[in-house]
Amino acid sequence: MSFVKIIEGPIKEELLKFKKYHKNSLKSETRILDIISSFVHYQKKNDSIPLITLLSAKISGEISEKTLVAASLIDLLYTATLIHDDVQEENFDKKLFSKINDLWKTKLSVLMGDYFLAKGLLLSVKNKTYNLLEIASKSVKEMTEGELQIIYNSRDLFINQKNYLEIITKKTASLYSACAMAGAVSAGGNKESIYTLNSFGQNYGLALHISSELNYKSTIKNSKYRITLPLILSLEKVSEAERKKMLNYLQFPINKELTKFIHNFTEKKGGIDDARIIMEDYKTKALDDISEFPYSNIVESFKKMIQLHIN
């Protein structure tokens, strides 16, 4: 059974409405835009954005058309940032967006990113959901700042744990925070529920990002080794000479042998175990956030999502 099927029970009908609404929001009178939009719609695998938005609305009140706008808005802006991000990095690690580059090349891919961004902005303006637009725009701003920090810090190939967590808070956690907050706001949630869901999104996003780094196969990016939390924690434990030696390895083009070598280094030095402890801490915090709400099938769906997605 798929990830979505397990947790969508309480919002199954609303999720179907969203998919129809989102598909219609992608329509264009320009054929090439319609073709690529349909391609993205059917190929994209990340259903977390609408799920979190709808669940957050349901746990805060009732799902309305405003909730569908919120989920679609954030999904469109997120898709735009992904396309721009992948074109900039030539990241052929992600199947969907590498296909866009392969089929339509970089220039058209950049324009498609702009198109999704404009679609999201117009969708919000059309429905006069300016508070949702503020939440989504802030998230895009933080994701962009996080990506710029990664590019800047890649020059010296080393950042400390504190700085790295600040970066992934912006680059990843801000997205899930925006999903949760937008869902709560769309349902007329009170300040307490919005605050709690904002905290949940932050903790969930951080745990999810770190979880993805525990598998060494996910560390290849743009033919180079992507700096990860396990590596940072490992480098903090070694001498300056050994640290420089390891960082020098990162200058070489990546291959399976080098990736496995670095993974073994992080495993031997305890970086993986230390990163897992940090991940579990954020995971526990996310579960605690959701536990603040009265028990319901929505709370259970949230908990299932956390347990299935973060391990």
C-alpha cells in the first residue's frame, strides 16, 4: 500500500477534490504549457504538500475551497523552486525534473519554473487569499536564501552543525511549515493551532531532510558530493589534518567508490549515529506537536505520516 493510501483515509474525498482543482489550475491556452504542465502533474511523486495542507485544515476546522487554493498555491510555488533549483544545479538525481531538462532543455525549463510561479501568484490574487500568499511567499524567500547559502558555503566545503541546521530550516523545513500554517489559516484555525502546526512543520521538515541524508546514495549532487549532517558531525571529531584530507576528497568528481568511502568514514566516526539521534529528536518533537491536539483520526494520520516518512 502506498504512502498516500495509508494516511489519506480521513481526507480521501477532499484529496480527490484537490487533485481535480489543481489539475484545472494548471490549464493554459498555450499548447506547450499545457503539455509540460500535464507532464509535471502526472509525474510528480511528492504528495506531502497537499496532504499536510489538507490534514492541517481538518485538524484546525473544516476543509474549504480556500484550503484547496492554499494547497495548490504552495504546490505551484514549490514546483517552480524545484525546477529552478534543478536547472541551476543540473541535478539529474531527481527523475521528474531531469526529464524536463532532457525533453525540453534548460531554457524552456527555466520558463516553466517562471510559469508555475506566476500561476501560483495569480491563483492567490484571483481568490483574494492574500494571507495565504504571504505565508507561501515567505517560504519561497527562505528556500531561496537557504539555497544561496548552500552555494556560498560550498566554496570552502565546510560549515558547522549550527549553520547547517539553519540552512536546512530555510531550505526544507520552511516548506512544510508553510503547508501546515496555510492549512490551518484556510480553515480559520486559532492562534494556538497555527503556532503548533508551524512548529510541527519545522520539526517534520528537519527530521525528513536529515533522514534522507542517512542513505549514502542520496548524497550525489551535480557530480559532486553533497555536504551532509553526518559528514559535518564526523569532521568535527577528527584532527585538522584528517579534516583537510577528507575535504580534499570532495574536490574530485563523485563516483560510487568515493561515495561509499565517505559514507564509511561517517559511519566509522559516528557521524551517522549522531545524525540519527538529532533526526529522532526532531521526529519526537513533531509527534509531540501533533499530540497537543485532541485525539482523532486526523491526529492518527499525522502520526502515521511521520512514522512512515522518517526512519
